[in-house]
Amino acid sequence: MRQIVLDTETTGLEARLGHRIIEVGCVELVNRRLTGRQFHRYLNPERDIDQGAQAVHGISREQLLDKPRFAEVAAELLEFLSGAELIIHNAAFDVEFLDAEFARLTEAQPAPIREICTVLDTLQMSREMSPGQRHTLDALCKRYGVDNSHRELHGALLDARLLADVYLAMSGGQNSLALGDVARPPGTRAAKDEPATLVRRAGALRVVSPDHAEAEAHLRLQELLDKESKAPCLWRRLS
């Protein structure tokens, strides 16, 4: 299974008002392992950047004047995304911007993103798994033990890498910090400064049953809870 974890940074919050993408960051997962393949581009939006947006990502228009326009990278991006499941936090936002950018192409306009790829929204996933809690990327990093201490500003590639680790933790249970477990294309190897990545190890989970003494102690605890609460404890009501 091929998945692409994707994030964008933009000039503002609303694509329908003409705001544009200024950064695209994607990392590839194959069978739930990072392959090392990525797509990352800064883009010239040909318009001003809202002050509120710049405060979030720290990217100014001046920094983007020599960068390619979206139309110049569209074909390469589309080839990278096609056929994959996209994993996006608050997918509606990024998908709307991508569709708006592709719609501006004067030639060979592709179909909407959701017709080219399936889309998994980790924001919705988090809301269903943990109702009543915060669902920002920073909150999810904290909840699932993903190190985001180096994240001072938003960045598309950085956030895609963090979201990949968060997604693996959310969807796969126990993860382990492992160097050398990242799947890579044949003939490639890890760079010296390549960061450690959270990956799930294959194999069945070990099931440990209580011995007689532990089972008796658990029974006594339930009886004590029944007595203190003057009603059957939750454990007994559910079992």
C-alpha cells in the first residue's frame, strides 16, 4: 500500500479569495514504512502573503521571488501523488487549495484530487478517536510521543514528516524508535544526518495472563470498589 503524507503552506486561509500555495511537502510510505522518497517545493505565489499567514510559517514574498510557479511543478507533483492514499491533517483545507491550483492550469487540467487519490483526514480521525481533546498537530505529537521540539514555525515538509510519525502511532498502536528500519529504494542507504523515525515493528503482540495470586488480588480490589461505591464497579458491569 502506497501512502503520501502531505502538507501545504499558503498565502492565506481561503483559496476562493485567490490565496495560493507557497510550499508543498510530501513524504512517502509504502506498507507503513517511510521509503525516503519525498516531494518538496517552495513556490512563487505571484501575490502578497497575509501577515497572519506569515506569522505562522515565517515565509515572506521576497523569499519566494526566485522560486518556480505552481504550473512549473504541477506535472511532477501530480505524478508523485497519483494512485496513492493521501494522509492530510485538516484535509479539506489542503485539498481545496490543490484543486484551485490545478484548476488554474491553462493546459491538461487534472480531475479533482479526490478523483485521483483517496484521502484520509487525520483531523477527523483524531476527533473520532479522542473526542473532547485538542487535535492540533502539536497536541497529537504530545499525545503520541512524537518529538516536535524543533518545530518553531509551521513548514510543509517538517509538518508532513511529523504527521507521518503521528499517523503511524495513531493507526498502528505500539511504535518503536528504530534506526535502520526505514524502507528505502534499492541501492540507497541512510545519510549520516538522517533523523530517527518512528516505525512499527512487525509481529504479534504478546499477551500476558495473570497468575492465580494476581487474579485473586484483582477480585479483592473489585470487591473493595463495590463496597466503597455502594454499587458494582465499572469493570464488573462491563465483563
